[in-house]
Amino acid sequence: MGIFDFMRNQFIEVIEWTDNTSNTLVYRFPVANNEIKMGASLIVRESQMAVFVNEGVVADVFGPGHHELATRNIPILTKLKSWPQGFNSPFKAEVYFVNTKQFIDQKWGTSNPIMMRDAEFGMIRLRGYGIYSYRVSDPSVFLKELFGTSATFTTEAVEGQLKKMIVSGLSDLFAESKIPALDLASHYDELSELGRQKMMPRFEAFGFALTSLYIENLSLPEEVEKAMDTRTSMGVIGNMGQFQQYQAGQALREAAQNESGGLAGAGAGLGAGAALGGMMTNAMNQNQQSAQTVACPHCQAQISPTAKFCPECGKAPQPATQACIACHAAIPVNTKFCPECGTNQTEKTCPKCHHVNSPTAKFCAECGETLA
């Protein structure tokens, strides 16, 4: 080192950092031989914090503003006194700038499916992905736990660790929630917030604050989704008998339009015709069976129209009838007045001797009292 380099390195430093990247978490300010001079000016900008390490120990953490550093490196004098060490000052000092802005749009996703038990589908494999954002909240903890004495530290260096932490915590959360697979989509917001609260202590252990966590999608295996589609289609179809008739008719029309020739074509046509005939027969049998039954007025079970009692509930499907005492029309039992002729169907009690007479009696059979 020449005399000019020696003199240039003895000036008091002005220490500052302007970040021109989008992923730098920590930047160590370069000083010759890490010998920051007494009275060095430290300028910390917004969204930054500076960690001052003096003689191997974290001396202070500075927020935004202008600060003056105190070290035992006196310009020129300390250098000259260090001649036994080869003019290498033993009073080392470094400044680490820590980026405290939010690092947004960080991706997380399940590399392997999450095994969980569903009440409706049984054992299922669940996959998911989303985004999260975080920032440095405690620079001292961050320095001690992660970046150490590295000159720079980027988000890529810690991305894998944070992603695995999130996937592990969310896998446990999904299994504990016991939310049915079909209802997961309606609970994305609740699960996201619960996942953020669950992961906050883990992030704080590294000096981070988890500011947001979002679940974008949770998907089921392809075979489960196909089964769900089939069940949905069946629900939309409704009457399976009518659907089978419709399918049979469509197949017959397509077979009629198929102009395949030769014996093979004829055989295939006969086979298709036989199969379609079976489908039509089954569909018509189902319709005939449904037409030959009626619903029980009490329990709605399908019974024969001529059945006197329902085999399900044991009640008579139709109310019992009796003949009107005057016009002999069939009327329900216990009817007080005939709906055809209006005759009173109830027995008459004599107001004098209380003898019960027939509904058509005009005089009491016991005492001769006139009856109304």
C-alpha cells in the first residue's frame, strides 16, 4: 500500500446506502480493513435500519436520520500505533444496513400433496398455493440468527426456509380445521388469517414480521374432482328414467345416421340395436312401474292403487266410506251431512228420555216425543 492509499484511508467516512435492487435484505458498508474512524457520519434513510458492530459486538441499532459513530480508530494516530500488528488496527467496526420495507408477492405452494381425512370422501390428497409478505422487524435477531457477517443477504437466501415453514403450518391447520373439502373455498379468508397468526411466532424467531398470508387455491385430486362433477350432473339430470329414454333416442338417431357398410358394420349395428333395445325396454319398464303405483297420502310411499293398507305405515291409503241414509251416495265415514243431498247423518237423541234414535226418526221410539 502506497503513501497515497494510506492517507486516503485515514479520512473520516460518510456511511450511507441507496438500494437499487428489489430483493436485498442486508448490505454491509465497505470500509478499508473494517476500520471505521471516530466521528464517522452515518446516514440512515426511511425503510432502513443500521446495525453498528464495534469490535465484534452489536453496539447499537440506528433508525432513519443522521448519526455520528464513536470508535477507537483515531485517524493516522491509531494506524501508527498499530505498527506491531503490521499497521492493521485491532479496533474493527462494521455497519450493516437492513432493509425494513415489505417484501411482497412471495410465493408458497405444496410440493407434495397434503394427506387429510374428509367426512364425505374419506382420505384425500390436497394441494394448495398462495402468496405472503414479510419484513425485518428486529435487525439484531436477524443478524444473529441468519445473515451473520455476510456482505449481502437477499430474499432468495431465506425463501426456501420460509416457504417450508408456511406449508408445514398450513398443513397442520387444514387437518385440524376439519372443514369438508367441498366447503374449503368458502373459508379461504378465515384460514388465511388463522395461518398468519399461527406462523407469526415462527417468523419472529428469525427477526421477521409476517405482514400478510393469502390462500389462492386449494385443489383436490383429479379423480375426486371427476366424481364431484358426476354427482353434480346426476343432480342436474333429476329423473333418471327420462334421461335414459333421451339417451336411447339420441343413440338410435346417431346409429341411423351411421352409414358403415359390410358385415362388420352390420354386426356392429345389430349389437348396438340390441343394446339400445335393452335400454329402451328398461326405461319403459321403469315408467310402467312408476305409472302402476300411487303415493300413500300419509307417508308418500309408492303402493298399489288397489291396496287397502300401506305396507310402510300400515294406514289405509283412502278414507273409509259409508252410504248416505237418504240418497245412498258413498260418503266418508263420520260425515255429519251428505254432500249430495244434505241429509243429517248423525243419530238423534230424545230430549225427554234421552233415547238414541235413527237419524231419520221424527218421533222418539220410547216416549213418542217429537224429534227435531
